[in-house]
Amino acid sequence: MRADQPDTPDTAPHAAPHTAPGTAPGALSGIVVADFGRVLAGPYMTMLLADLGADVIKIERPGSGDDTRAWGPPFADGQATYFLGVNRNKRSVSLDLTDPGDLAAARAIVDRADVLVENFRPGTMERLGLGYEEVRATNPGLVYCSVTGFGTAEGARLPGYDLLVQAMGGLMSVTGEPDGPGTKTGVALVDVVTGLHAGMGVLAALRHRERTGEGQRVEVSLLGSLLSALTNQGAAHLGAGVVPRAMGNRHPSITPYEVFEAKDRPLVLAVGNDRQFRALCERLGLPGLAGEARFATNSARVAHREELAAALAGPLGGRTADAWFEELTAAGVPCGPINDLADAFGLADRLGLAPRVPESAAGPGQVAHPIRFGATPASYRSAPPRLGEHTDAVLGAEGRAPRTP
């Protein structure tokens, strides 16, 4: 919260509706986020901030709200699970930004916010009178985060959809089978990575504001985030001139690092060094294999990956995936079966990771915040909001008469 922000004697007007009795203050308690984000990258990021205590005010258009409210099936409690998955701990305010009165109400929220998040087409916020240069005049400490698809220069005309960026940004060219078409990931991974980058940018900018009192603009693009997330593949291209191609479930630089067929279902091996490879060969009854020149080092194994895969396939097919998981894991060899999501959450439960939010805390089917804190844990204070659920409360806090969404 800014030092110059007006307050009631005991607490900020935005804090009370979002603080559950007995809930310890989060690391971001007192931070107000004006959230103009839609779909996934922005809402995912602001939900993570909200879990850590920020008061996120989600500004949505009347009638339909965030696009993902209609992205179903599946639905839970009459709401799209897509929307539910990234919007807990927020307050929804329904405002028509083309209406002068509603726009003034939005501007009042922005003027008392610590962070603004938006992912409109570049230029939209400026046309509305909510661009960074304009709002910083009345709120110089504001951290203003813009998420775009392809940047604000030549890429401003391109729509920022995850699938489009996966295709144009090269991810689909390295995903899938070698002789198949480009394949997208099973989730909108670029949106998620971009949301994480945006969140890191916002936190860094808030730290800068602590030292200087100055806000700043933070810009994150889906394409830039994807290129950063390509890591080893991007480095291979820029550093060695390689243009990587899809290799199915294999790795371009490590072997064996792929899927094999066990007796009952597929099994993944992720052997990252020579010690692990020797242990694998011993457990498979192939102790001499690790000493052969063509398999003695990782580089040699990569050069002879087909022969190696053929040598390993027979023994691995003789036992079940669970049997190999137990034996090879005990021997220090990274491996595991390919789980579906039910199995994956079951595994996290058994490992004590507490991957689920209790339904009474934040609505149905919520995945827990992934970061554990010793002193300021994430909290689950409210379910994803109904469209306009908090319009009256928030506009009343801004000194305006309550209105109907």
C-alpha cells in the first residue's frame, strides 16, 4: 500500500472483505492489484499474488466478464472450471470501460492501486485514458504490468493466443513425433510461463519502489517468454547454429532419456549421468553394457541411441512399470510410469505435498499454491467470484454510490 493512500483508523477499506478470521497476513498483504487481465497469463499471475495476500480487484465487462467464464465444459457449480482454476481470492467488479461513469470508477481503483495488470491489445489502455503515462501522473508509485502476445512494436497487430505463439515461436517444431505435424503442449504452457515471468517482474518492480518510491512499467510478451523458456533448445540454436526438430519423447543431448514399454504400460527413464547408467545396466542384468565404448559416456550413448534403445527394450518389457519403478528408484535410477492426472494428484497426496485446496476454502477443484513459506504461507480466503459480485462493495469503498452490475 502506498504511504499516501487514505485509510480508515484501523484498516484499509479494501482489506476487510478479503481477510478471513484467523488468517495470518500474507507476504503481499496490503498490496492492491487492479486486474484488467483476461483468459490465462494475467489471471494466473494475479491469482498467485492473491494467494500471497494481495487484494486483487478483477475488473470485468458487464454481461459476459472474462472470456474463460464461458470456456466449458467442464463446469462445476455452474461455472467453467477453466475460470475457476485461475481466479480464486479475487473480487470482481463489473465495469463498462466505454461508459464515462464506469471508466471514472475504474480510474479511481487504479489511482489507489499498487499494481495494475492488463493484457489488452497494445494501445487499448491508452485509448481508454488508462495508459501508463496518464495514470502515473496521479499514481507515480504504480507498477504497471502489460502482457502482450508479440510486443508493442511491429508485433502489436498480432493476437496473443497461446496456440499461435506455440506455433510461431518454435515450440511446436520441437514437440511431437519426428515424422508428425507440429504438436502443441497439453496445457497453455506459454501463458503459464508468461504469467510467472510477469509475476517476477511485478515483484522486482515493487522492491524497486520500496527503495526509491518510484513505480515503473513492466512489459512481458508471450513470444519473449517462450523463447526464454526454450532454454537448452534456444541455446543450441544461438550458440551452435542448430535448428532443433521434434524427437518424440527423446532428448537431444541425453540418452537414455525417453519412454520404454514395460510389461503392462509405458515407463520413463531419465538417466542423467554415467553412474546412473551403470546402475541401470546392473539392474537390467546387462552389466557389460556400460563398459562398451559406444555406451560408456553420455556423448557416446547419444551417438548410438538406437542401438542402446534396442538393448534396453527387451529387459524392460519383462516386468511391470511399478516393479521397475520400485527397483530402479531404490538403485538411484530416475524412472517412473506415465501417470494420468488422477494418478499424478494421488502421487502428490502420498508424498505429502498437499496439492489440493479444501473445497470449503476456495470453491470446488482448486490446485494448491505451489510455493511453501515458513512465515507467510499462501491462504485461500474466497472462491472465484461471480461476475460483478463485489461491484457495490468496491465502488462504495471508492466513495461512490453502489450500483447494479
